[in-house]
Amino acid sequence: MSEESGAGVYMVRCADDSYYVGSARLGLERRLSEHNNGICGVYTAKRLPVTPVWSEHFQKITDAIAVERQVKGWPRAKKEALIRGDFGSIQMLAKRRT
């Protein structure tokens, strides 16, 4: 993820096998370090260490925030399809909910 402009959205797997989705404006490596050092995030601080499983960079911070909010609302199966890059399953899981 570039640190030059924009922001990234990321997902980490926590020690308890749960997922956390967040955004990083100052770089993914820095944000992961903050998580693993307990500096940010009440949720992850109790579930260390965290391991990155997915990320995407956006030129506009507003786009990154929109995707972060969207993915946070997804069920576990859909998040795991995103991690695998299985976009067919993401579409199928989206249709199931309607």
C-alpha cells in the first residue's frame, strides 16, 4: 500500500481467529505495528497478535472509508471469500441475503 496519497483498507486475523477491518492513512505497516503493540484499537488489543490477510489501496480517503464500512458489515463467509479473492462467492453470498 502506498504511503504517498490516499488510504488503505485492511483486514487482519486476530489471535482468537476473528477478523478486524480498518483503514490506514499513514501506511499499512505502521498501522499493523500499532495494532500489535496495543497502541490502537480496543478490539485488537485484547486479541494479539494480529496478522494481515487482505488490503487494498484507494486514491481517495472517502473511497477507503466507504469500503471499510461495507466490509465491516459483511458476514464471516463473505470476508473469507474476499481474502481468497473469490469474487464469484462474494456475489453469490450477496444474492443470498436479498
